[in-house]
Amino acid sequence: MSGKKSEKHNVKPATPEATEFERRFKQHPFVFIGTVIVLIIVIIAFVLVPAIVPGEGVSTQLDFGSWDKKPITYSSGGFFAGMREQYSRLAQYYQMSEYQIWRNAFESTVVRTAVLDIMDKSGYSPSKNFVDKRVAMLPQFQENGRFSAIKYNKLDAASRMKLWQDMSNDIIVERYHDDVVTIKSPDTEADFLGRMAVPQRRFRLAAFPYSMYPDEELVVYAGNNPNMFKTVYLSQITISEGEREAQAILDKIRSNEISFEDAARTQSEDTYSDRGGDTGARMTYELSMEIPDEQQRQSVINLAKGETSNVIKLPSGWGIYRANEPARPSDLQDASTLEKIRSFLMENERGVIEDWLISRAENFAQAARSGDFESAAARAGVSVETFGGLPINYGDSALFTTVSSFQLPVLNGVSVDENFWRTAFSIPVGEPSEPIVLSGNNDNIVILYADQEVIDDDSLIESSKTTFSGSWLENQTQRNITTSILTSKKFEDRFLNTYFRLFSGS
């Protein structure tokens, strides 16, 4: 923008509109910023089309895909080239790689092609007079505020025809946008959704991470299951052809026609062959998936040093094992051994750790009910996080404050955790919850404490109603249309091949 900057003594007081802008930004900063970015892209695709400047640097026509067998091509002066230019300008303000610029321009072109196709099949086309009027309004044909036929006639016939067709397409796309994207919602729907912004609650949270499970408990578990955590040192040969072929190799090893190591290097079909079959030190539980049959697995574990097994049935074929050392009890004072036991429990016996943590969390909750939350947390050796105000926003809808906006690692994944939301908004204010086992990959059990609840807040309701009735619904509709087009079976995407061929020069 051009113009002189205002002197300090000429700065005007904030208008009500400016105050409202600031309030909405503070209320939903992530929603507001995201809305602005999407609006910029929508404006480029549907409003600024007549101002598009042809792209430079690519003179030939390039095929990037098709919509319903209509080619999506890049050529100088075309829509695709203009969109690439527009996104290049946006890249000055939003970090975009060259690939992202081209991809965004391509997808915008696909959407426009699909919209034109949809409108053509619906039978819509603008009248010739309407297109003429829109062409006559273009700034390049104005002189003293009026249409200049002299300027218009300076264009050659081909350029005038292309300009007229481009304007006709622009009007078609604008009509689609007005009819489909800018559908207004009923006031009752906006009011209903606005009221979903309340109630809002503020919480304290005590987290009991799975990493709290102590090494002493790992030692106890391993002691109660000694056969699972013995250490074995084996070499292995894997054959996929058949049991007869595996038996022939075993016979040669036992008759000393070939060493186990040479047989592994020349005949084995697993990742240990380069090491002569040496699998290194493993725990006996690691063999359970490899050798499903318990009797055969135990026969391998019981091999004496240097002894070779019979042919063993494996999921991937047939195996031959040799014990390099006899199986022995694992060193439960070794950190790496304990880490293996912990990994086993997390993957196979997660409930053992959960039960231990739930017991500690229940003791903490009881202490918090009869005393102070922070003091109880300190005695339990756990941290306390605070967050809120938070409405019931299952799925992290951008229309309301999201749980992820508080950027607490302990809350990762809870946006779609039904048990978390049910508990968070059902516990009485001022009381701790029962232990919540978080779902997904969140390795925490938590206790929630609702500090405060806002039942009725007109500003929150009105802010959400305004956001929904304004840009949010339009942006959501635009996203849904774009997604449906880009995932349609009518769309053939050859972007990657053409893009990399273009920039590799081949």
C-alpha cells in the first residue's frame, strides 16, 4: 500500500470495529489467523482471477493431470500460470517452498476446472451482454472514468476472444461460489452453535506417566516370570523353499560337510546371513513370535552350547538354530535388560503398569479430596498443569477453543478421547476425578480437578455466533468442496511426475 504514515499526534482513537477486531483475535487467535489465511486463498481463487498475471519461465505447455478427462495444463498466460504467480507473491508473507507454490497453483486450477465442468453440465452460462459489461468495466479499458473503445480495439481479435472467454469463466465460478460456498445459515443454527461455547471450565491436572513405573517392579515381574526373560545366544538359518531343503542343509552341517556359518552365508534368507547367522543376545520372550509352537520354542531355548536344533517351523518358512551359549538368567541389575523388560510390558502387558499407576492415582485423589491439590501432588511426586477455559470441543473444532491450543504434551490426543471429555465435564467443580486412562499413544493416567465453570457468558456466545455465521462456515464449505474434488475418481493427478521432470530438466 502507498501513502504517508500518520504522525504520532494524528493517531486516531480505536474505533468500535477495531476494538471488536482485537477482542476476536484475542478470543480465538488460532481460528482468526487460520481464517485470514484461508480467506486469502479463497479470494485469489474466486475474486482476483481477472487480475492474474501470466507466469514466466515456462514457455511450453505441460500436462499435470486431468479432470474428467479434461487436461490440466500449464502454459504461459493460462490460469495455472497466473495462480503460480499469485502464490509466488503470497510466499513473501507465508513460508512456502517452490514445490508448495506449484502444488497450490495446480490444485486451484483443478478446483476451477471442476467447477466449470459442474456448471456446464448444469446448463448455466452467463448472457453475452452481462459478459460484455464486465469486460467493459476492466481497469485497462477505462479513460476518464468511462469505457474506452479505442483502448479495447487495440487488442487483436484473438486476445479479445480469450479475454471474453476468461471473463465468462470468471463469472461462472463466481456464481458457483455465491450459490454454494456463501450459503447463509439460519439464525437459530448460529445461536445453537454459539451456545456450545459454554459451559467453559478451567482445570488443574495431575499426570502419572507410564515412565513412573519403577525398576523395582520390573525386577519383581521378571522374577515371577523367569522363563520369559532368560538370555539366549543363538545363530540362525532361515529357508523358505521347504522343510526337505532345510533338512538337507541340516544334514550337511551335522556331517561336517559345511560349517553352520558358511551355510548361513550361502543358504540363509534372513538379515543374519551376513554375520554367519549370529543373532546376538536375545531374551526368550522375543522368540515367541518367531517360533509360535511352544514345544519347539522350548527345545531351542534348552539347546546346549554348540548344539544344533532340528528343523523348526517358522511363520516365514523353516529354521535351523545353534546355541552359541547356553540360556542363562538375565542380569536384572543391568539397565539395558530392565529397558527390554519395560518395553515388553508396554507392548504386551500394558495393564500391569496401568494397574500400578491407577492405584497411585487413586491414593492421590483421596489425599486431594481431604487436602490441597498441589500438596497432594508434591507428596505423590507428580507435576500439576493448568489449562482452560475450555468448552466441550470434542474433535478440536476450530470454531471453539481447542484443547490442543494449550500446547500441553500430556493432553496429546485427548481431543477425540470420549472418556476424557465425559469425565472432564461431569465431575463436580472443586473435586478431583477418578483416574483417567488416556487413549491412543498417550502414556499417561491423569486426575482432573475442575477449578471453575462459566455457565453463561454472552460475549463468548456472541463471538462464536459471529465466527460461525461469518467466515467459518464459508471456509468450511470451501474446504469440503475442495476435498471432494481432489479426492474424486474424476481427478487424475500426474503432478509429481511432471513437476520433477520440469525441474530436473529431463
